[in-house]
Amino acid sequence: MNGPGTDRSNVLLVGLARDSRARWAKADSLEELAFLTDTAGGNVVERLIQVREKPDPATLVGKGMVERLRQLCREHQVELVIFDEELSPTQQRNIEEGAGVRIIDRAALILDIFALHARSAEAKIQVELAQLDYRQSRLTGFGVEMSRLGGGIGTRGPGETQLEVDRRRIKQRIAALRKALGRIDRERATQRRRRAGLFRAVLVGYTNAGKSTLFNRLTAAAVKVSDQLFATLDPNTKVLDLDRHVRVALTDTVGFIRSLPHQLVASFRATLSEVREADLLLHVIDASDAHVDRHVDVVNDTIEEVGGKGRPVLMVFSKKDRVFDDAALDRLDRNYVQAVFVSGTSGEGIDQLKEAMLAMVEKQMVTRQFTLPASRTDLISLVCRAGRVLSDRTQEDRRRILVKGSRAALGRARKLVDEELGVRRAGS
Ligand SMILES: Nc1nc2c(ncn2[C@@H]2O[C@H](COP(=O)(O)OP(=O)(O)OP(=O)(O)O)[C@@H](O)[C@H]2O)c(=O)[nH]1
Ligand SMILES: [Mg+2]
């Protein structure tokens, strides 16, 4: 697909609805698909919804629709048709042959946007892994089909050999990428060790919800903000002082979307580990969006999928400045208990958000004592930054420090100190 700055290729969107009632939801889904297409650099010329009780196994939509696609594509010089539904490799091939135009599905489009937006080595590797995984599953599907048909005319010859070569190449590349990712993973683990004593808050939410805007507002960072889907792929972490004694490591990360290809979820495991290991999730929701409840469900499901279930959550409604209907805000306030309303752009509600975060941290405050060799200034400073130092006494070559801080951060500080000093605890 064409990148920004070049001529945008014409694209046609297609969706399938089970019955006329499902048509509305499908229209919404195509609206989002159009936004995705726009982000990927395509120009949507037409959207088509077919109402059909059962999908056609060969072409998903009916034969008549495939013929209509052929005509429309010729008429509007359309180079690509994007289906909102997942297409099997065979369906994709059949429609391509019937309509005489390139066909992709929603998952492939999202993969394309991720590839377009990947900047860091880590993001690039993760995206390529997801793409290879996607391609591999398609090749496998093809192979399975071939063997089910039992070979014969039309399945022999170099075609099959090429398939084997493709498979082997993909496997080799996947192995190399996994190795590279492992190295980056270890680097990240080292960085995280340095932040062991800090409370970890992570911004999560639907793509375009306003996470990066909020992150910049809270930490005075300059992360790229844009009215595109998946502008952020790389996690960014900055330290934020909630008050004189409570410091939080705040992370902004990749957004979620309905039907996020599972290959992406799998290959972004490293990036999403931030969600798994968070002490607090700030669930950011665009209050001005018409689909708040649906987006909340998608985000909750994705949090669960990446292993973040059970983490404490604070609901944060963003873009408050765009909601002019007070009744709408009241409804959200009633439906979502203990939610905070903010505007990342105007700064409204940011103080309340910080107070709410502080309250969440204070809920799990504990006091812990650390005894450290006076020579280990690295560990001493890590422990002292983990919270409020209540007392600090030196006895010979030891420092005895009493700190009040969050259970999570002090627990991690303890683990790190023990590892560094080679302490073996009973039961560990
Ligand atoms: N009016 C208004 N617009 C906002 C606010 N917060 C964010 N936006 C706009 O919403 C769009 C998305 O903002 P981002 O901060 O990039 O959203 P994100 O959640 O980080 O998005 P991704 O990284 O793409 O998942 C941008 O055009 C922002 O300018 C807000 O409080 N008020
Ligand atoms: Mg962002």
C-alpha cells in the first residue's frame, strides 16, 4: 500500500452481516476499518455490506457480490479490496480470481499498519515475526488442503517444492528473529531491574484513546501523538512524582483494537509484558467516542489475553473537552465507578488523576526494613528512592534503613537486594 505523501490507492471495503439487524454493528465496524485504511494510506471509495445468513464457504460473500466487486473495481480504478471478516487462504484466492483485484482481510491490514509504524529494532522484529507467522499459517493451510485433495493433476511439479522452500525460509527467519528478540528482552529486563523500587503504572486502552497525550501531559515527555491508529508501538517509560515520597514509573504502550491479530499479541509479548507486570493499569477511554462500552470490553479482553487479569485498574476517561453533553458524562460516571475524567490536551482533571493514582498506591503502603552493606551505594539509593525513608542508621559497615512504600515496589526491591547480596531465604 502507498505510504503517506504518495498517491493514495483506491480501496473498497466489504463486510458481511448475518441479518438486517446486524447491519448497524457492521456499518460501525466498517467505519473503523475505513479509519484503519486511511492510517495505512488508502483512499476508501466505497463500502459494501452484504446481508447473508450463512457465508459462502468458497468466497465468503455470494457469487453475485464477487461479480459486483469486479465491476465496481473497474469503474473506480480500485486496486485493493479489504474484507472486515477473516478470510481463509482459499477464500482469498477465490475472490481474487473472481473479482480480478487484490484482496486482504482486517488482520492483514492491521499488520500492515504495524509494519508502517514500527521504528525501534524491537518493534520491527516483533512486527516481522507476526507477519511471518501470519504467512506461515496461510502456507500451512494451503498445504493441508493440497494433501486432503490427495495431490494429482494441478498439484504436482515445482509449485509444491516452492512451498517447501518458502516454509523452510520462513522457519529459519523466525528462529533468527526470536534470537534477536531474546537479546533485546534481556536488555529490557536489566532496565527494569533499575526501576525495581518504583511503583509501576501502565497506560492501556483502545488505539487512539489519548494515551500518549496523557503520558506527555503527566511526565512532560514528547511522545508522538497523532490522529492515526497505532501511532505508538514502542513502550516509553518515565518517572513521575505523585508527591514528595511517591514516585511512579509510568509506561505508555501499544493500543488495542477489536480483532487484534493473535499473531501480533503473541509477538508483542515483550512489549506487553509491561501490562502483565504492572502494579496499576490506567485504562484510558475516549469519552467522546460513541462506542465506549464496546471499547472497554475489547480492552478488558485483551488485558486478560496478555496475562494482566487481576491487576488493579483505574478507569480514566479522556478527551473530556470534546464532550458537550453533560448527561453523557453523568451516564459514564454512574456506569463506571471510581472513574476519573480528564483532558490530556487542556490539562483539565490531571490533578484529580494524580490524586486517584496516589490513593491507589497508598492503599497498598507497607513499611519494610533493609540492612545493606554501607559500600553498596547502588542498593542504598534504590531502596531510599522506593518510598519514604522513616529511619536510616549506620552500624559499623551496615546501613539499616526503614522505608515506607508500596508493597509491590518494596517487594521487588527486596528481591533484587537479596539476589545482589546472594541471600537465600527459607522457601525460595
Ligand atoms: N480534544 C482532545 N483530543 C485529544 C485528547 N487526547 C488526545 N487527543 C487526540 O486524539 C488523537 C490520539 O491521541 P494519542 O495520544 O496519540 O492516542 P493514543 O491512545 O496514544 O493512540 P495510539 O498510540 O495510536 O494507540 C490525537 O489526535 C490527539 O490529539 C484530549 O484530551 N482532547
Ligand atoms: Mg500512543
